[in-house]
Amino acid sequence: MTRSRNLGGLLEQFRGTSIQARNLGRCLEVWENALTDPKRPTIFLGLAGPLIAAGLRKVLRDLIDWGLVDVVVSTGAVLYQDLYQTIGGQHWMGTPTADDVQLRELYLDRIYDTYVDELKFEETDRAIGKVTEEFPPRPASSREYLGFLGKRFSSAESILATAARRGVPVFSPALIDSSIGIGLTLHYQATRRRKERFLLDAVRDNYELVQILAASPRTAVVYVGGGTPKNWINDGIVMANYAFGREGEGHYYALQLTTDVPHWGGLSGSTLDEAQSWGKIAKTATRSMAHVEASIGLPLLAGALWDRRKVWKGRPRLRFTWDGDQVSVRRVRS
Amino acid sequence: MTRSRNLGGLLEQFRGTSIQARNLGRCLEVWENALTDPKRPTIFLGLAGPLIAAGLRKVLRDLIDWGLVDVVVSTGAVLYQDLYQTIGGQHWMGTPTADDVQLRELYLDRIYDTYVDELKFEETDRAIGKVTEEFPPRPASSREYLGFLGKRFSSAESILATAARRGVPVFSPALIDSSIGIGLTLHYQATRRRKERFLLDAVRDNYELVQILAASPRTAVVYVGGGTPKNWINDGIVMANYAFGREGEGHYYALQLTTDVPHWGGLSGSTLDEAQSWGKIAKTATRSMAHVEASIGLPLLAGALWDRRKVWKGRPRLRFTWDGDQVSVRRVRS
Amino acid sequence: MTRSRNLGGLLEQFRGTSIQARNLGRCLEVWENALTDPKRPTIFLGLAGPLIAAGLRKVLRDLIDWGLVDVVVSTGAVLYQDLYQTIGGQHWMGTPTADDVQLRELYLDRIYDTYVDELKFEETDRAIGKVTEEFPPRPASSREYLGFLGKRFSSAESILATAARRGVPVFSPALIDSSIGIGLTLHYQATRRRKERFLLDAVRDNYELVQILAASPRTAVVYVGGGTPKNWINDGIVMANYAFGREGEGHYYALQLTTDVPHWGGLSGSTLDEAQSWGKIAKTATRSMAHVEASIGLPLLAGALWDRRKVWKGRPRLRFTWDGDQVSVRRVRS
Amino acid sequence: MTRSRNLGGLLEQFRGTSIQARNLGRCLEVWENALTDPKRPTIFLGLAGPLIAAGLRKVLRDLIDWGLVDVVVSTGAVLYQDLYQTIGGQHWMGTPTADDVQLRELYLDRIYDTYVDELKFEETDRAIGKVTEEFPPRPASSREYLGFLGKRFSSAESILATAARRGVPVFSPALIDSSIGIGLTLHYQATRRRKERFLLDAVRDNYELVQILAASPRTAVVYVGGGTPKNWINDGIVMANYAFGREGEGHYYALQLTTDVPHWGGLSGSTLDEAQSWGKIAKTATRSMAHVEASIGLPLLAGALWDRRKVWKGRPRLRFTWDGDQVSVRRVRS
């Protein structure tokens, strides 16, 4: 391995080694294949894990801003901590060997080796709750609600705000399992007797997702971690086939950074091969799963993509036009 | 270690050894402490992972039937595969080294080393869809909907049916991320224009959960795996404090069987100690986290609990009385 | 899963489930196949990991005493802590969150969640050193030296003593990497100038191993953990083929309890399948690798073997007759 | 995280994030502290794992050539595969899902996702065996024997050859557990009756190690993986204290790249904190353990060290003067 000057070169070299370095190099290759495929596959980004605490907020924002992903599916925790930082909340460097009882006294909450401010969390909850009062009092999907939050909490570095600005839809199928869900519970408590009120119509998320899949000649998936985002995006294929009699192949490209393992049998660590038996990943897909924690793996991938941007610069973006729960999708110049 | 004749004795011996055997022995101890605590803590069971494929359906059903848990929070996948078996679907012994492309041809879906029948899955989806048409056309929580499914899909061995029969509420905060969600999507597609239709009002789940917590003088949590169930049940404490100005302690008892690890920073592998900094687990809680896969760990725990049933026989159960989204809770004789 | 009364029944049921429970059930099956195979395969037991701290001393001693293994290959640490307990040293229940600097002050050494007595360790080192002075002043293998220690440190519960009493050879190819090695270093320092002195002739271990393999019509391997024991016993096949022009198949039966994983590429977690490409495991071998920590997995296996002892009772043992570095092997009645 | 142009900048940024990226950044910091400490600590490099297959041969060679390590302790496998490549053997890119039985037919051995040439392996064994005949017929340590091999198998890219050229001692305490051990077994078979023959005097390795430790005012350890190298280098401190009444502190600096975890209780995954209770790591040590596979982590570390070489350029090297089993150590200009 020669001494490489940038991440693009490093990951190219990784491609020719073995074990997880090779898998990471292949992840770059798969992503670039998806970006240059003439069928212009719709690229779904799945996010799970302590990604904001890990320091990945800017990297994720950049991936969206550069147009390297078309749709985002995230746990509520990632989006919440994005908003927390937007209103000024900080993640402090701590240690996993802290005295947690003592941290409680100090109103510090620990996420492995990082601390967040309990009081600032409460402030974030209130800010979200307040803004939610301005949302139309009717059922809506998480996609619509999160787009609304992305516009209200405007910030150049925010994942949600950047997605809203770029028209990239953000879904969170398990949104109620997060601090955003906590705020929504307070909202529910305050509005439950009203004739008309904002309802998180969870199933609508599925319906919107299958339309996007049906409108996509081909799809690609980028999974940071596993969890609900991975499972839901994979399941989308099955839903789309049912709902639209779609005879579509599964996701054509699939890459994942994970710390989970297959032999526990669970979904997060399940191989992209296993997904083929379900038809969720196409039989001819190019795919790669790298066992590396996201705080290390994702900056390497993103940095390499940026170094090699000649490869994908000018790729058309997608414009999503929403009419209630109906969506149409078309390509536009970058 | 003397040769022990039953699982109760085995886990007692484990308690006096080290590493994960000790942790598993302590899990038994924590669970028994929760079962015998005079404050009669409400015990929440969180379920995540390929538990039906792992062969744990009967064990889980038994835990509910014996009254060892009061509330169940599960991923949709576990509940779906429970229904799949209720209508006659089978899990076949397969191998993780199968040719997944070939399995696809055979309409077999692979879950690690187990196969399920794709066609039977579709039959299950349709059965669920059909039954859903009989559900009242209005917003409802997953708890209410799953209770309904538990009554309709009646079977002595079913987790959902046993829970329904015993009045144990079952929540699934991320229900749409499952094959049940697929069925609900078809239902949505068919009913979306109607004035009145069944809506999965996700936030209502949170509201119902916080009432149960507010009504509980003390709580205990048993996590099989981590994921959304663990995060949601932990978050419930925060929600209840907000919603009801509850000054409650966090979960007093906490035990978990997991295959995840803390040093990836994520929630599933986060230590029960870390949760103390968030106030989600009480500072004086007895707790234990055993790193052992559920297919091995849960039968050992359940078998030991059964062998030592003198300890908890006669423990009063909880009766939940639901009125719309309001619930009252009281103890009744076993 | 019906409620099983003993471990034999439990593991039989595990055999019909999935994921690691199935693998553990299959480990039992593989071991029993090896015990009942009419070619009477030589069974090698590989030991690595904090097994004494884990509380497995008696289980391991029993496996040797019952004749379920014919040859033992262990790290020095396991054997050293066996001797430590023989001279009265104890393993105390501690915690992994201890203040290690404080433990140092208290002369307590920590092995994850167990403490051992630093001063008693020094006493053990001296005892070993003293006894070593009585060993013949010439080159010898670890097998011969450990057999000597097993006779000198006599105790009914000791692994080494039981092996010595039963004539089961114990090898430790990396003996110098242990506290026994520390004692041997002091011995070296004291004797290095002598014309004749005891030398640990490491390569002699290999030579003795290949003779045992050459004398075995068939072999079986039981790996608790991986490490040097697993690698060395596997390599033995290659050595035997070279040294004796042996056209033997690889190990016919192979079972392993491990906490390591294949995708890091290393030997400990490497699949028993991978070993087939090296010819170290026979192409038709029955094999099983269970991902479960030994403190949980080994008592289950051993307990099940005992419950089902009708299967293997009466199996002839092997008598090893040593003449210098030459060995002959024959079967004797149990 | 700004877009950084080189690995030095990347790891500096990692230092300010969380989870494993932070740990990796801290590993760089610890290494640089060791390199710039005026007491000029002796730096020990421990090597375990499929490092040559992982593509790390050149990186390891560079670390030695640049003077970033003073002593190497390795498993035999790493050194053997280094020699295999020196005589022209190749590692081919394969796949972990290969048919291992078929590979056997093709004389290909698999190391996870890499293949090596069985026939070339045999050629390497013979080459080693032949050269060994020229080694003096007397007891010797692995350090002396490996230095001899490093001179005979001369190659600019070889780890062993570069170490020999630079006078960096290479130890392999478990050398017999490797293909080099296989060659030594053949040698043993051929020479066992001779009055004088080359003996691998394993304990001599320990004796040489403790002298180096006793001659070091301070020490630092860099562990790639864990295993025997980590355990032996840590134990060295205890041996040195015994053997030389050394009241030395433990290793002052410690950094490790690992894929193992602490909660299995074993040595490889044991925390550098735990080693403090044994006195093997100084109470005031700076230390960091990054959970990342070496194929990804080591090139990042090495690349960053090179980018930031101003920090350590000009650091004096150590010259080891061997007289039989006695060694003296002094600093020389780089």
C-alpha cells in the first residue's frame, strides 16, 4: 500500500486488500455504481445509531447537500439530536466510565462517551412542541411533519433543514420512539379532545414510500447501521409489489456499514445475501457490507466520494411533488 | 459446580460463577426480586430479534400465561410471525449457507438458519387485511389493534392470543415496520378516501404507555434484545414525568439478554448503568445484562422461573380497563 | 418447547430450534457421534479463555475424569489458575467496573468480574519454581513437564492432577506465555550456566502430537474458545501428513464454543468450514460452532453429556506409553 | 468535520468526535506521546491476526523501517506469511462464501476472503527447513532464530528482513504454533538423535525480554489484535519485576486496535484499565483501545504518523548487542 494522499486513493487501495478494508472499498464502488448507473437509481439512505453523538452530523448533511442520496429514512433519535444542535445544544466529550448516578445529578445524559445537556433537551422538546401547534390539524405522515420541522428549524448545518431545502424527503417510521415522540405525546395530551387535530398517520408513511419505489426504475440502499430504517426500506419492495402489482426487482445496489453480526439471526446483521431470498435485494445486485463502526467508516466513505467527485458531479436530482399523500417524481438538473 | 438436575438449580449455580453465566444468574435474581417486591412493580417485557425463528414462541407465550409480565412491547416482526404460525405457517430448519437466489425461486425466505414460506406469508397478509376490515373505522393505538388481532386469531399457543385472553396489553410502536405494516398499507390504499377509516394513531401508544407508568408505584423491565422496545420503554419514564409531572424514579429493576455491545455507542448495547444518567433506570435499581443470544438464554431463564415457581405463585395480576385512550389499572387475584 | 427436566432434554430440544441454540444442540450431537464412532476417534480438547475465572474448573476436570476427551491442549493461563486453586488460591466475585488502580493497592488482580490474590499468585509461582528444581535436568516437552506438575500438585479437583492420574496428556504449546512461564524464567535465570538443565524443548511438543495423530485412525476436536490450542491442533494434521507421509483426512468431528466471529478474518473465529480448505477438517466431518460464551455453554454441554451417559459409558480409554519423545497408544477398558 | 486532505488531519479530527473514531484518534495521540517522551520509552509492537492476508505487510514493514517501534512480538502466522511472500507466494482475493471442499481440490487454502497457494506453502516450509540446517546446533531463542531467518530471506518488503536489517529484535513466543513450527518439526524429526542440535529454547525468550525491559527507563506497547503477543508483553513486566527486583511501573503508554470485547472476560479484549490492577500498565499511563479491524485501523494510524512525521523524525533508535542470551541496549542516532 503506497502512501496515499487522500481518502479517495486510500479506499481504492482498500479495495485491493482484504477483510473489512476490502469491504469498505467495495462499499465505495457500489455507491459509485449506483451514482453512475444510467437508469439513475433512487438512492435511499438509512440511518440508525448514535450518529450525531459520533460526530457525523456534518458528514450526513453533506451527503444530502451534494445529492448523493435521494430519500432519507432515519430513527427519531438522529433527527432529534440534529434539532437539538440546531437550537444550540452541544455534545460534550465524556467517558464511558463516568459515574452515571453523578451525571444524573448534573443534568447530563450520557451516550456512551458523550454527554448531552438534559436541560437543553427539555428546551428542544418545548421548541418542537410549540412549533407543532402550527402544523395543520389533520392526519399527516412523518415525511410531511419532518419536512415542516426542517423548514422551521432552519440552519445551514442541520440534516433536516438541508433535506427540506433540497427537497429530499425524510421518513421516520418509528418517530414516536424518540424525544420527538415525547414532544408529540405532550401535544396529544393537549389536543386529544379536539375535533380536528394533527395525527401522525403512521401507515401513510408506507403508502408514500411505495409510490416512490413504484416511480423508481431502479433503487439503491445505503445503510448506516441497521434497525428499523434497514428493515423498512427493504420491506418497501414487498409493499410496492403488493400495492402496485409491481414486478420489480429488489434493491439493485446495497451497501451497509454495520457493527452487528449475522450469526445472531437478527435483521440488522443479516447479510445482504439473505435479503435476496426475500426478493428485497435483486439477484444481480452489487452489494457490500463492511463491519466497521460508522464514526470511522462514514467519514472515510464520504471523504472518498468527495475526492472522486468527478465521477458523480452533474448527476440529476429528483424533485418530489406532493399532493396530500400522492407524490410524483421527476428528474431535474443538479 | 455440582451436577444440577434442573434449570432452577443451574442458574442458581451460575449466579456464583463469573462472566456471562453470572450475569444470567443475576438476571433470574433481578426478575424474582421484581416478582416478589411488595410494591408489585409493573413488569414490561420488550421483544426484539428473530425470536419466533429462534423457537421461542412457546416460551414467550408461557411467560405471559404464567403472569410473569404485565405489559408487552414488541417489534412487528415477532407478532407477525406469531400470527403466521397461528394460521398454520411453519419455520423450517435451514442453513445460513444456503443459496439465497435459489431459495427465492422456491418461494422460501431465509431468516439466518430458518426458512419461512413466502406463499404462506402472503396468505397471512391477506388474512390480516381481511380481519382489519372489521376493525372500527376510527383512530386507534397499536395496543387496541393488536388486542383485536389477538382475539380474532385465537390459538392456545399464540403470543398475541394468550395476551388478549389474559388482558395483557401488547404495544408495537414501530408496527408499520413489519409485514403487519404491509397489510395495513394495502388497507390504507383501499380506504384512504373514506371519510371515516381506521388510522393507526401512533402517538396514542405513547399516551397509553405513560398512563400505565403513572399508575405504577414501581416498574421493572425485561428486555429480550434491544431495539425500539427497549428505547421506547425507557423513554416512557421521561414521557411520564413530562406528561404527568411525575417525580417517579426510573425503572427499578432491569434485566436484559443481548448480543449487542456498549462500545458501538448505540442504544441496544448501552449499559443499564448509562440509562441511569438519563433517569430512565433508578439509581438504586437492581439490574443485570447478560450477553447471550436469546435462543439459549431465554429458555434457561424461563425454565428456572418455572422450576422455582413457589417464589412467585399467587402474585396478583393487573387488570387494565380501557375507555377510548384512557386506562385504569388495578390488581386482581391471580 | 416442553418443559424439560434436565440438560440432556434441553439440548435435544435446542437441536430442533434455531440460531445458537440449534448450534449448541448440534455440538452435543457431534460430540456424541465422536464418542460412539466405532473407529474410536482420539478426542482433543482445546482450552482458551478465562475458564477458571468463569467457574469451569470442575466441569473441565469432570470431562477428563469421565473419559470424554483423550488429549488436552491448553493455554498456560488455564493450567496456572488450576494450580493456583490447588494450593488454596481463590477467585473472588468482583465487578468489571472496579477501580483498577485501587485494586492494585489491595494486591488484587482483576479478570473481568473476578479477582485473584496477587500474593497467592506469587506463592504459586514459588511453589512451581521449587518443584521444577526436582525435574530432570534435560530437554523435555510441555507434555512431560505438565504431567510432572500434575503428579506433584495432587488434588481431586484439579484439571492437571486428574489428567495425570488418568494418563491424559496435557500440552501447552505457548506455556511460556503464562505465569507458569514466569516461574520457568526464574528457573532459567538460576540454571542458565549449568551444563545440564531442564529446557522446555517446544518443538518436541509438535513431534509428540504428530505421533498421536499418526496413531489415530480418526480424530475429533472440541474447542472451548479458539486461540493457540485450536490453531495448533488443526495444524497438527498438516504436520502429521508431512512428518509421516500420512494421507489422513483432517479432523473428522469438530465442535467449538466461541465468542469470536469469522468476519474479522482471524483463526479463532474462522469457520470449521474454512478449515476444510486447508484439509485440517475432513470434507465429510460433522461439525458445529456455537456462538455462546463458555461459562454458559460448557456446563450445558457437560451436563447434557452426563444426563445422556448411557450413550458413551464403557467407551474404552487410551493408554499412552511414553519413552523419551516416543509414544505408543493403545485402547484399554474403561 | 471539515474536509481533510490527509490522514494526519483526519485522525486529528477523529480525536474530537466520539466512540471508536475518538478512540482511534487517541491511539495516534498515545503513540506520538510515546515517540516524543524524553525518556525515550522502548516501544513494543504486538502482532496477532490475519495481518498479511489483510494487506498490512508493507505498513508493518514501514513502521519498523521508520523506527516507530523498537521490539516486535508476533504470532508465527504473521511471520510465516511474510516469508511466504518473500519467496514469491501470493495472497489472492477470494470470498468467504467459497466452497471450501472445492478449494481443497484446487490446493487453495482460505483465510476468510483471501486464498493462498497450498503448494507454495509447502515450498516455503521446505525453504525454511533447508535454511534451518545452517543454524548453529545449540539451544537458541526464537529471537535469535528469527533474526537468522530475516537475514537469509532478504527482501526489501519483508517484515522479518527489514527488522533484521534495522536490528529490531523479533520474538515469537508461540512460534511452534505456526507453519514455521511445522518446518521445525521436520527438522526435529531429522535431528533428534544428534548429540548437538538446534533447540528452540522457549524460556530463553522470556529471559531476553526481561533484560530489555530492565534496560528500559520506560515502555510503550502497541497491540494490533491481542492474543499471545499482548499477554506476553504484559506479563513481561511481572517477569522483569521478579527477575530483577525491578520496581518498575507497568507499561506507561498502551494502545490497541482490537475486534475483541471485554465482556467475554478474556485477555485479548480485556481493557487496558484491567491491566492496571495487575500492575502491567502504569497507573498514570495514557492509553486507548480502538475497536476497529486492523485492515482499516492500521493504515489510518500509520498514514497519520507519516503525515505528521515532523513530530518524531530524528528520534534515536535502539541498538541491541547480543552475547549469547545476554543483551545490552543503547541509543544511537537515527
